[in-house]
Amino acid sequence: MADEPDMGEIASFGKAKLKKMETQEKNALPTKETTEQEKRSGIS
């Protein structure tokens, strides 16, 4: 089938080809304090 990966390519893959990246959190979750403030002020 065409959907099956070529295992030969996977076995010969070198991690050295990958670029180093730093992850950046774009959508940070609100803190517990923030949610408590919103509950008290009535914001939903």
C-alpha cells in the first residue's frame, strides 16, 4: 500500500539534520489568581 512508510528511510535518518529550536508558549493558561479575580468580578 502507498500509506505504509518506507522503513529504510526511517532507519537511515540522522538526527544531526534537524535544527535546534526553542519552544515558545504563545497561549499561556491563566493562573489560579487570575481565575479567582475573574470569578469575583463576574467576568465570564
